[in-house]
Amino acid sequence: MNRRTALKTLLGGAIALSGMVPLSVLANVNNKLMEKMAAIDAINAITNGKHTTSDDLKLQSPKLAENGSQVPVSVNATALNGVKSIFIIVHENIKPVAMRVDFDSDEVLAYASFRVKMGKPTKVTAIAHTSSGFVTTSTNTKVTKGGC
Amino acid sequence: MAKKIKARAKMKKGLIEVKYKITHAMETGRRKDKAGNLVAEEYINHIKISKNGVNMVTLTPNSTISANPYLFFRMKGASGDDIKLSWVSNTGEKNSASTKVK
């Protein structure tokens, strides 16, 4: 599927969802980030080029993953204050932004865990959007069998 | 293919632990079937989790999330709360499931 048809299907989906306006608007904003791009561009697009690193943001990803189609990744940002959202970026993937998590309520702990596909050994970056700016942390994962 | 949502919400150490497993192939559009044709891209691109009707978390997965997405969250609340998850895919397909906190 190329970009054009992808956009068309997305538009079709948006129309089908016209009853849920805020949802489709959000999908459109996110759409650009979820496209094919360089990981560095994605990080800059999210953070506007301004971000700090911190040990309070914990990213867990295996050093060696046997199966690239299911690599468990978890981000723990509970030590940071006012976390609005978390992004996971897998650098070597064609679409680097794997997941965006928006915390709509303070009642949810700033923790996210899921499984990601990785094509080859890659750097993984987590970005947390906090009330005082963007915080990032990175780790490397070796993949023996790609799954992308 | 049936697209089921397996949900479990339990009180643990004063917090609700929510676990979800969604049955979905999460096709990237790059995989080929046995005949050598590309399988069309089809993945969940929007997930919402709410508690008692109030939105808690919004997720925007990309196609690089593994097949059968597994999610885990912790949130404040009490047993008996109603946790609901709903997802939408890039093809416009949707599904939802609600569960009571034990």
C-alpha cells in the first residue's frame, strides 16, 4: 500500500467515524508521525528539538531479543511529574514511532507496557512529555530474527 | 477472523491493574501470503480506555506493534469500577469491551 491509498483508507475511516469527531481529528494529527520517516526526524517532530535525558524515565527492552515480531518494551515514567504522554521510537523500523500513549487522567500511572515488532538490531528511545518539557531515554536491543 | 478482546481488571495494592489482549493480526502491509501477494495493511490505530465513562488513556499504535496487542496499565480506583476499552483500525473497523474491576 502506498501513501496515497493509505491516506484514502484513512480518510474513509475518518468519514465512517464522523459520529466521533474528536477521535478522527486526533487520528489526523497523529497520522503524520506514524508515517515512514527517519527516527531523528520523528524525535525532533515530537520534541521540537528540545529534550533532556533523565534516569527517572525508565525504558525496559531486552538486550537480546530472539523473536523480532514480539519484543516486550515497557516504559516507567512514574518518577516524573505531570506526564502527559509517552512515545516509543524504534530507530531502525521504517515507521519509527511504534506507539503514542496519552494519559488523559492523573488517576492512571505513567506506565506503559506492550510488544513491538523490530526488523533488526536497533536503538529504542522513549520520550515522555511532561509539564516541564520533554524527557528522553534510550537503550539498544539486538534482534536475532527480524519480524517486520 | 474473530477479533476478540480479553480483559482482566483486578485490584492490587490499592490500584486497579488492567490487562488486555486484543486478537488482531496487525498487518504491516509488507508481509506476503503463500501465493506471494502482499497482505494489505490493517492495524489498530486508536485505542481508548475509560473508567466509569471517563477517559483514562488514549493509545495511538502504529503497524509496528506486534500482532495480538497486549496492554497493561495501573490506575486509581475501587473494585466494581467499570473499565471499557474500544479500538478502531485503519480500515474503520471497531470493537469494544467493558469489564468490572474485581
